[in-house]
Amino acid sequence: AQKTVLITGCSSGIGLAIASKLANDDKKRFMVYATMRNLDKRRDLVDTAGSSLGKTLEIKQLDVCCEKSIRDCISSIPNRKVDILVSNAGMGMIGPIECQSLEEMKNVMDTNFFGLVRLLKEILPDMKKRKKGHIVVISSVMGIQGILFNDIYAASKFAVEGFCESLAIQAIKFKLNITLIEPGPVITEFEKKVYEEGLKVDLSAADQETRDMFTNIYLRNYKDIFVSLGQSADDVAEHTKKIITSDNPPFRHQTNTLYTPMTTLKYADPNGDLPIDTFYKMVFHHDKVFHASLNFIKLLRWRSKKSFNLGKTNNKE
Ligand code: NAD
């Protein structure tokens, strides 16, 4: 039988790519409810989805920061039946914390973390009753590991990961699956929006050393990281489709094997110093090493295979 999939944040990037990929599945295995905060931004999705629109794809309004809009959207779905939820809507934020307002920080937490909580408060009870469902959350490698000047964004994704880890234990009782998809850098509007917002940050509240660090080190290398390590949204969508269709989906799945050596450092050192020292050296002491690593990564990327395996015991390339 066809499975219903509800996806948030489908007007651009990863959400749009997942929605059109699932809606255009050869075997028509999915009925996709592609949701977005502002329906005026539906054009790109409509163009990408092609003939699936009105058949295996329906576009609906949903703002993850508004409980009423979530309730209205779920209630408009036949029998409120969501087999697979893809919680994708999110936003980034970069800069020194002394230059960011609490209001801006709360907005990131409200979207990235409470957005997921609101969705699950509405959808989880139905999934529990049916003892069926898969919750797929687009997290990030920054849900495992913090990165310079991404303090609040990383905190929001850590919150998502802690929340899901706790919930996953209960989920087993109800035969539900939860998967955290953890992409590294992905080339979408996100990257551009975050960079442009970064350029606009009023740095006057920060000291000179912090300002230099942000402008001359972090922002200068920002684009390079996306060029060297960045994946396409379609690639992340392909990973997500494999996770959704796998018999035994893993709890965590990283989509970018070029990034795995960095996250492995975290698991390798229970004291937690190894990844922090490594990032420090990469950023501050060995600018040349940093660029050499990026070049090496470019070479690996060029040679990298496209295939990957999934499964709880073997999800490595
Ligand atoms: P994107 O900016 O193209 O997509 C984010 C989408 O979320 C946008 O369509 C935006 O309108 C929507 N959104 C924001 N607030 C919303 C709200 N209140 N209600 C409903 N929709 C809302 O960027 P993307 O890269 O496709 O990001 C998708 C997800 O992937 C995010 O959760 C992001 O944190 C995560 N991610 C992105 C990257 C990256 O480098 N681009 C890396 C790892 C994880």
C-alpha cells in the first residue's frame, strides 16, 4: 500500500528535493504532503515535481512555529494518517554570541527544536495508536559536534538529537522508527542565507580579536568548505529515500562520508578534547594544513564512489 509522507520546509533545498524525489518514485510507493510556511513560494517545487502534482504530491501550508497551522494541516490529511514524517524545516545562524540578540537565538531554537516538538505532539499520538510510523529528522553533523561561530545553531541541533535519543527508547515499545539524518555542508539556499546574514552581523559589541576571527578566518573560509565538502540537496534526498525504504532503518545516518573522520574524533575520545583541539589547530594554527586538507578532500571527492550501504550494523561506505 502507498505510504503517506509529510515533509516540512519544502519551498527550497533538501525538503524540496526529498518531496519531488519521493513523489516521482517509479513504483508510486508514496503519497507526499509537501508543506511550506508560505504557499507563495511553491513555484520551484511545482516546477521540480512536474506531473506528480495532484497525483502523488499535494502542497499544503504548515508553519512549524505555529501549533494551529500544524493541527489544521494534519487534520486535512485523510484519517490524519502520516506514515512517515520528515522534519526538515530549519534555519541557521552564525556569529559571535555577544553580537546576537536573545530574540534571534530564541527564533533559531523555536524553529529547529520546538518546531520538531510541535510536530510530534500532533503526530506521535496517532502513530502510537497505529503502532506504525517512521519519524525522520534532518539534523546535522552539528548535532554531534559544535563548530566555531555556530554556537546557537549547534545547540539547536544538539537539542534535537537529545530529544530524539530519549524518545527512541519509548518508540521501540510502539514499534516506531526514528532516524536522525546528519548531513555535512549541503549546497542550498541555507548556505547563501547564512553567509549573507553573517556579513550583516553588527560586530561592534565584539572585541577586535573576535571580529578578526569571524571576518578574516571564519567568513573567509566559509565558501571554501561548501565547495570542498558540500553535497547537493538531491544527494541528501537520495540518502533519505534509502533510509525510508530500508527494512531496518538506523537511528543515525551521516550522508557525507568526507565528513565522517571529523565526527569519528568525537567518539574516539571520551574526554572530548580530541575534536576540539583538532578544530582549533585546523582553524588557528595551521591555516596551511587546513587548506591542504581541503585540497586532499577535493581529491577524495573526485575519486569517491557514489554507492553506500544502509543498515543498523553497517552504514559505512
Ligand atoms: P533551506 O533554507 O533551503 O531550507 C529550509 C526550509 O525551511 C526553507 O524552505 C524555509 O522556508 C523552511 N522554514 C524555515 N522556517 C520555517 C517554519 N517556521 N515553518 C516551515 N518552514 C520553515 O536549507 P536546507 O539546507 O534545505 O535546510 C533543510 C534542513 O537541513 C534544515 O533543518 C537544516 O538545518 C538542515 N541542514 C542543512 C545543511 C546545509 O548545509 N544546507 C547541513 C546540515 C543540515
